[in-house]
Amino acid sequence: MYAGIDLGGTNIAVGLVEDGRIICKDSIKTNSGRGADEIIADMAEMIKTLCEKCGKSCDDIESIGIGAPGTPDKENGIVSNVHNITDEKLEFRKELGAIFNKPVFIENDARCAALGEMTSGAAKGYKNAIMVTLGTGVGGGIIIDGKLQCGCNYGGGEIGHMTVAMDGEPCKCGERGCYEQYASATALVRIAKREIEKNKDNDMYKKMQEGAEVDGRFIFGYAHENNPLALSILDEYTRNVGVGIVNLVNIFQPEIIVVGGGVSAQGDFLLNPIREYVRKHAFTKNLPIAEIKAAELGNDAGIIGAAMLKE
Amino acid sequence: MYAGIDLGGTNIAVGLVEDGRIICKDSIKTNSGRGADEIIADMAEMIKTLCEKCGKSCDDIESIGIGAPGTPDKENGIVSNVHNITDEKLEFRKELGAIFNKPVFIENDARCAALGEMTSGAAKGYKNAIMVTLGTGVGGGIIIDGKLQCGCNYGGGEIGHMTVAMDGEPCKCGERGCYEQYASATALVRIAKREIEKNKDNDMYKKMQEGAEVDGRFIFGYAHENNPLALSILDEYTRNVGVGIVNLVNIFQPEIIVVGGGVSAQGDFLLNPIREYVRKHAFTKNLPIAEIKAAELGNDAGIIGAAMLKE
């Protein structure tokens, strides 16, 4: 049995994992802005409570893994620069290790999700998979030969910050033309707002003026009704997503690309145009090409992936 | 002892390799347009002659490797789509295997060069290296954990066809904005011609009008003399090269990036501005970052890498 923790800006989700499946889980609000000690104490408490609930002893836990945003110092099990959660360093290995006397591993949250999807989700059974998470930003998890790739400084896999448009949209990382400025859910909303403003006779404009929030649900809702403006917004967006996926295909030729994030709940409605774009634009048109599938585990991917972490 | 063959559009280079070093080598003109049988017969003849020259028997050869452009079918040891060399399939394993009764392996030429540089060149001692070859196009070789990465269909590593500028320069692959349209030696010449045309008072324009060929040598020659136009051309070019290297750093965080191709002979004069660009623009500014070095083996890299090929 393994404990997996997904530390997010909104929730802390904890689960006990056996054979790649969550047997018991719980989540609490992160309550950003508090001290690292409090956050870690809450995590420890949740693990203990979950063990009780499942009729297990904390001694049955083989290791504890934490997926978190920020900069992971994997050698020492410390996460820093998680500014939207706490200004302090999160000394996971030291503190959780002292409480449970078990190995403690940390990893970037997007990579944990990839590991989770490979363990028991959309990429199960594949050894060469890339997960692309389309959320507020774009996260990445790259698995080669069954092994999560982190690069020599644990900073690899930042596919959201691959330049796809030199001198393009400014990114919050300080650069321009980063993939996440074109393919994130945030980018979808930006594109939509720009296009809606240009089409004041469309119902989407009226609804926006009436105060409707322009988000994924709003855009996809209209698209499902064949609203031409919504469809053209999605044309641009899926093409943008496709450009980055083609890059990953040309570079890696993975067996599968798993698309995660809220928009992936749209399934084939989102993925079919992306699949078509990739088939048409990948460099190797005459070779078999990566499957493109929606993530299957949702938020559980992060817990399962964290639980699977090893030295 | 291993035999390595580098099949290029201009030359066929063959070498015998021991302990990662070429002990004997030779090259002949490719004479494009002839039949596959003739090309392979020439290769076999060269291997035999080299063995004699070194006082070795062909039986001392452990395996034969061939680096070639085109589409490698590694399962069967066949290379096809080498249109600038021959319209026929090159059945290396079948034909060279029949002559020498040794294992025959094939690989993409850019990947062989990467393997060669890792075996005894700029990336020696590194396990995570990317080679970027700036030639007529841009080739790539990706090594992770000491292993050449080819992807599930042997088509991976096409970093020259990573989109860095959506809707940008048209590429001969049919897409737009491919990295090689910005970072290849061909792109350098295109940028130079465009800029020289705009600066008719510069000496470079006069020389071009007098019939001087605008190539790397011409551009770097003026740059070494501090010609401001040549320097501004190189500013644009090194920035372009840097954009793609930043992408590779953000995705892989390799230990080292080896820059090959004719322009890499410029050494630090080319690489220093690229290093500066990468340090400034990589996503992980606070972490140690890949070394950037010039390739060391030149054309020998292809022979050595081919000789190192394994199952």
C-alpha cells in the first residue's frame, strides 16, 4: 500500500493506493497562505485517518509520494517556490519521514498525473507516453521506456513553454509565443473573447454582455449547438493544440499522447479535430503515429502517480 | 572491430572502428542516381579494401552499421525514400549480410552523428545529450540514459520540423515555421541575402553584386571583421538557433547540447551568443542548465556512430 498526495492551489487530495488503484481517499481545502508546517501536519493527519478508515495500519504504507507545483528538490524531498500555496519551503521528506518513518518522494504535479495515467489510466500498458495537460497553463509529463523523464536538473517536461510562435503572445514566464499561450484553457477563453467581440450579432456576444462567464463550458455549449462562431473558435484552438502535439510527435514519436485538463472531458468532440490535424501535419505521414486519448483518471491521476513515485 | 558507413548525397564514407576510434577510413563519390546494388557493392568493396589495408580479416568485423538519410526500416535493415541518392530500396541487411555474414544495422544519419559524438566526441561521458546538426536542414539526435531515442516508429528526433513560428516560413516538408527554416545553414543564407538586399551601401552587397557566393564562409568572414550588417545577420540567426535550443532544454533538460554542421566550425564565435540566449530565455533560470558545445568529430561522427549501432 502506498500513500499519494496531490497538493494543489485549491485542494489537498490524499489517497491510499494498492495495485495502482485508490482504495480510500479524501481531500481538504488547501487554505493557501498558511505555513508549511500546518499544511504538512494536515497531510499526515489525513493519511492516519484514511488508514483507520480502511482498517489498515500506517505501518502498511510502503512509501509516501507528493505531487506539487513549484520547484522540486528531489534529492532532499523539498518543494519550494509554491507561491500560490505558501511562501515557505515544504520539507516533505524530513517532516513526513519523521512522522511515518517511511520513504518520502516528491515530484512535479503534471508529471505525477502522467505517471498515474500510465499506471491505471489512458496510457496503461504503454511504455512511451506523453501527457499534455491543458489547464490554466499547459503541463507535461514524458514517459520513455516506462520511466518518467525529468532531465538532469528535474526541470524537464516543460512543454507548455516550448516556443511555437516566435514573437507571439506574451507568456507569464517572460517569454513570447509559448505553447501554453495557445493551447491552455486560458488561451481558449482569450481566443473566444477576442472573436466574440468581433461578432456582435452572435448570441454568444449577447450572453457575454448579459454577464455570462466565457469559459470552456460556455464555448463548448455553443459549439455543441453548432453555433458557427463557437465552432470557428474551436477550430483555431484545436489547431493550436495540434501544433504542439505535432512537435511532440516529431520529436518523440511516442506510442500515445494523453490529453488531460478540464477540456479533455469533451472527449472526441475536442480530440477528433486534433487527431485529424496531427495526422495531416506530422512529419512522418507514412508511418504509424501516436494514439491521442483523453485522460481517464481526472484528479485521481495525481494521487495515483504520486503514490507510484520511487527513488 | 566494427565497420561504420556514412551514406551521404555526395560521398560514401566507410571506416573501421576500434574502441570508438577510426583506425582506417576511405570515401568515394556517391554518384547519385545509380542502382542500390551498385552502391552496396561499392560499400562491400571498400570494407574489404580497408580490412586489407589494416592487416585485418573481414572476419574480425563484429557488425556493420550504416547511417543514411531516408526512412529506415530497422526491423529489416532496409532504407527507402533516399530520393537524392537512389530511387530503389537499399537492402543493407540482406545484401551486406550475405557478403560478410555479420549483423547489419541501419540508422538515420543525424542520429548516427549524435551517437558518434557521444562515443568519442563532444558528448563523451554524457548520458543525456542532444545533437543539433545545422546543415542544409536541421537534424537531430536525442540520447537519454545513454540510449539513442528513435520513437515507436523509428521516426523520432525530427527536431528540424518542430514548429517554432506558426504560419511562418514555408518548409519543404509542406508545413510552415519549421525550426530548420530558421536555424539551418540554408536559413542563414536566406536571412543574409534578404538583409544584404536592404543594405546596398554595405560592402557585402557590392561583393554579392560582383558574384561572390553568399554562404556561411562569406557571412562569417565579414562578421569576423566586425561588419555591422554581418553581425546583425548573425544576431538574428543565433537568436533563431537559440529559440529551438531553449525548446529542447525546456522539454529535455539534457546535460549537453552538441551543435554540429558546417557552421559549428565557428566554435565560440557562433556558440557564445547562443549560450547567452539560452541562459536568458530557458524556463528554468534558477537551475543548472545544459552545456552547449560544438561537435568535435566532423564527418567522422557519422562513421563512428554507425559502427556503434546495435540491435
